[in-house]
Amino acid sequence: MNSVKKPESYDAIIIGSGMTGGWAAKELTEKGLKVLVLEAGRPIVPEQDYVEHVPVSDMKFRGLADRKERLDTQPIQRMCYACDEWAQKFFINDLENPYTTDPGRPFAWIRGRQVGGKSIMWARQSYRWSDLDFEANARDGYGSDWPIRYADIAPWYDYVEDFAGITGHTEGLSQLPDGHFLPPMEMNCAETAVKEAVARRFGRERVMTVGRAAILTQTHNGRAACHYCGPCHRGCITRSYFSSVNATLPAAEKTGRMTLRPYSVVHSLIFDAHARRVTGVRVIDGQTREALEFQGRILFLCASTLESTRILLNSATPEFSSGLANSSGQLGKNLMDHIMGGGADGEIPGFMDRMQFGNRPNGIYVPRFKNVTKQEKNFLRGYAYQGGADRASWLRGVEESGFGVSLKNSLRKHGPWRLRFYGFGECLPRPENFVEIDKDRVDAWGIPVLKIHCAFSDNEKALFEDMVIEATDMLAASGARDIRPIRENNPPGLTIHEMGTARMGGDPKNSVLNPHNQAHDVKNLFLTDGACMVSSSCVNPSLTFMAITARACDYAVSQMKKGEL
Amino acid sequence: MQRRDALRLLGKASVFSVLSTDWLAAKLGAEVAQKAPGALQTLTPAQNDIVVAMSEVIIPATDTPGGKGARVNEFIDLILTEWATDDEKAVFLEGLAEADRRTNELFGRGFAAASPKEQAAIVQGFDDDLAALRNEKIREWIPLWEVPKMAFFEQMRTLTLTGYYTSTIGQEQELKVEIIPGTFNGCALEGPEVKQ
């Protein structure tokens, strides 16, 4: 016998501590499992690391951020609105975490490597998907059919909403099912006026509702209600918005059965070809660069859409030469992200004696209204608008001219109300959008990186054009003035709704995961983050990731109890 | 409610017991520590005089301090030193020289030494140029993360407004910003004390 230390062994190993990893940690520990959570990044201590109440006057660059440093170390991350001077420390260093793309086809891969992952900086919008989404692939033939329907996941939406706390207003719409909501946040005067005007013109076809968000409007499960400071993505010392740090990880911690190991960069999974199981994980310590191994009976991949797929691709074996659990050949294929940034904004006349008090960290939502009951000629699927109204701040002065006392007095007051509709469109699952390992590049820990091949198709571009037209039309119907079309040219990835590359399915021949997120080829391997998604809907996906994760955990533990795992 | 009051209140409320007083003290201490005026790193004393004077013309003292009182010049010096590209810096410094040239031609002295009326006339000329330029420009989408190319006065005006409204004076005295409002009202009556 040699003297190599026996690796630590757990009932379950979870890779990733963000949106889905936090849920897996909570569910598996509460069901009695001894769990190891591996997080690639550093620990987060809210009392030390959150930065939400630091005034702009205290920031060295007054909110403009250190431009030169960011061009050097965060040329990709800086594209994300939330990667601001306060919160940029929650985003990765792009130099340490490279990836490659095709020339002229950029993909903005936005990442957070720390305990909590991107759940710290996410935009908190939380909507249920419907059968319009789960049946989409079957209806038009793009991608493969979802192996589940709304009825399969509805109880799990209930379950995660009840724990997380989702504020929202019930609307009774089939394409955007209502949830278990905390009291809704208020619309402001201009939003209410536009909502009513849209209802007069479009009836129940187009409904404007207040955003559904994972933010507490009343005390909930021991967490305090929102105090309306505004920039949630900088952290929240009162834990009023949902993140794994604020909610699920403390619940897992409470069981006494979670070991959370930061600075644990996963290299690959260890597959026992004889036992047909994953037996453990190869880890590189992020600080010492020491190579380590950990053993577990079951494994949950929750590292984020592209990181989970990268780990599987990097775990190739002689049998699975194109990536672990890839007998279907589907691993890495059908990458999707929402296309965002088509829309319009306009000035809403009136209410000049009214203002918003407090910073509502939420907006308005117009659920999908195209291709719901009748089929459009020039595009498949649909889009939804997020947005909101506000009175212009001093910043409007930068766009104008003028100076002196009159400028100062003018900017002391709010400008007119402006309302914005900002579209998010569904992206078709297409095999042309895929990722593979770039054999020529490694990251700062020596791990081979991804090459991402991704571009929006003509269908997404047609959706985008329609977003501009219909937003303009809705603003005109609301009596808006100075309507300005919004036509952003954002690269895929920047919506940070990346999905697909390890899809679920009923048939092992054309899917990586079964209907319970279990790898067809490796029974004790589960993947529950965005990589499992079969289509992209136009609806923000995080709530669905949460529900799918809780559902998969329940299945995994029931299988263990039956002796199947 | 100002930030310090709000933080004090937060510290008292039981739901905020997660806040340690050490943490509060550390954050408030950091704010105080940053108040010491830094020595200028890029602007010469003569250039600084122009920036101070012009920032005061753009945002003058009224019932609250103006650009000079908010030390906009120090912010601009930092931006020129650590943030701007070499090209942007060159455009800005050349613009200061141009301001002096124009003032000399019309009034026989440099911008900083000119009377408030003379300074306003010079700034009016720059502002007219900017307004004309903006009318010609077709609004095109510029990504949030990119900095648009600007002529001198557009830089000066943008940096003055930014430096002023993001200063402690701008935030607390001029705009009366509340860091922790505690509540949300989407249709509040605008009081005599306008807040944004």
C-alpha cells in the first residue's frame, strides 16, 4: 500500500454554489445527505463584502469605474450593466478565465466566481414558464421535445417560490402562469397610465404587469423586507433579495451537514468505467494550485450552463472520447441566449407634480403576446418586454447643452417621465451554436478552455425588429411624445440567460439528461443548471432552474432510498 | 434622511441586527478618510485655474456651493491622470489652451483672470458650438461600456456635471439623495424639497 491520503468522501458532491448549487445544497442536506459544495471562487462574508450602501461620492471614480484596469482585466465583464464600480469585484478576471470564439462572432460570457456565483448580481426577475414554452420545440420542430410539461414542474415552482419569496401580481394569463406571490410592488404614475392605455387599445391580448421579482415585500422566512435602496447587485445586508448567500446556503448550513469549500476549481470528474459511476472529482486548489480529489456517492453539476458542460467535455474517457455522458453526441450543442435590446422609449406627458420616492429594484413586464394564439408569418416564438418609467435625473443634463444658474436650477428638479419597453426574445435551439474544448488554450489553473461558436439567426433578428415596431406602437397608443426606438447591437451571451448544451430528453440517443436531470449514461451524475434546458422561451430562466434543481434533488434522494443509486 | 442618519436607524432596528457596529464604523471612517484633498497630478496650476473657473461657470454657487466648492477640478484631474486615454487628455488640455486664446482675443487676458461676464461669454461660445454639433449628429447606439468621442467642451461639461452631482455636496446638499429610503411610493407628491 502506498501512503496517499484517502480522499474525503461524501454522500453528494455539488459543483457550484450559485443559483442552482445553493438549492441543491439546501435540498440534499435537508433530506439528510452529507454534502460537499465545491466553489471555484472565494468565500463571501456579507458584512464585509457587500457594498450596497456606499454613496457614489465615496467611490474613487464616482461610478465611472477604473476604466484602464477594467480594459486590462475585465474587457468582457465590463459589458454587463451590473459590473459597476461597486460590484465589479463579483465578476471574474477575464485574463484568468479565457475562452475563444470565431472571428467576427463575439460571445459575451459573463461569470461570477465566488460563493453565491451570479446569484449575487442577478436581476432577480422571476417568472414561470408555461406549456407555450415546454411544447415549443414539438410544435415547430426546432430542437427536441421537452421531456416534461408545466404540470410536472408546477408543484416545484410553488415550492421554490414559497421559500425564496417572489413579489408579483396575479394576471390569470396562460402564457405566464401566476405563482405564489408576496404583495406586488407598486407601479408609478406613468406606468399606471400606460398600463391603462395599453389595456384600452389591446384588451387582454397585451397586459402590462409589475415585475415579478425575488425580492421580499414583507418579512419572509426570517429575512427582512426590501428597504428600497435600489442596487441589489451590490449585495443586500438585510438579505431581502434571493441569492444562495442570502437564503439557500444558510439553510443548508443550518443542517450541519454541508461542507462548503471555496477556492476549489474543478478540473474534471472521475468515471469508473466498470461500475458505470462517477466516483469523484479532480480539483485544483485555487490558491495553492495543489491537485486534490474528493469522493461522493452522487454528483450534482451546478457550475452554470457553460462551466458544467466544460467540465463534462474535459472529463472525456476512452469510452466517452467526446465528453463524459455524451453517447448521444449532444453535449455542447444548441447553445441559446435571449436576444435583448430592441424596443422603444418615450416621454409620458403629465404627473409633473409627482415623483417616485424610493428606488424600486424592479420594473414592469409585458408578457409575450406574439404567436400565442395565432401564428405570425415572419418569425417563430416570441418576446416579452421588461422596462419601466422614471423621471429623468441630473444625467439628462449631460445629453443637453446649457450652463449656469438656469442649468443648475433645471437639474435640481426631475425631468419629465419617460417609459421604456425593452425586449427579450426567444432564441431557437440550433446545433450550429455549440461549444467545444479549445485544445490550444488553458486557464490560469491549467484547465483547457471553451471555444464558443454562437450567433443569432434570422428568426431572432426578425423578433428583434418586431420588438422595436410594437414597442413604438404601444407608446404611441399611450399618448407618448418624443418616442425613440431602441436598437442595441448586443452580442449573444450578454443577456446572461445562456442555456442548453446538455439537454434533457426522453431518448438517450438524442439527449444527455433524462427527464429528472440524471445523465442517461452515468446514473449517479445529475446536472441541473441552465445547460439542461431544451428550449429557451423568452422568459427569464432562473426560477425554472431553481424548480428543476429542487425536483431533481427529490428524485435523486428517492432513488438512493430505493437503492437505485 | 441622509445616509448617516439612515445607517444609524438601520443599526437600531432589530431586523437589521446582522449589521455590526464595527462594520458601520469602518464604512463611515472610510468616507471621512477620502475627504483629504489630493495634490494635482496632471493639471498645471494655470490649467487648474481655468478648470476651477469654468466648472464654476457651468455649475455656479447659488444657495448651495457650485463646481468650485465641490472641487470638481480634483475629480477632473483624477480622470485625466488615471482614466482618460492619451488622446482624450490631449483634446482636453488643448481645449483649455483654446479657452485662454479665445478670452485673450476678446478681452485681452486669460480665462481664469477674466470677469464672470467675460467667462460666461466664452463658455456661451463653446456651448453654442456643442449645441450645433448635437443637432447635426444622428443619435446612434453606443454601448454602455464604451466612451463616446467628445470635443473639449463636451468633455468639460460632462465631467463638471458628473463631478458635481456625484460629490458629497451634489448628492447631499443639491440633490438631497436618500441612500436608504426604507419605502417605495410610485406616485409621491413632489415636495418643496425636490429629491432625486
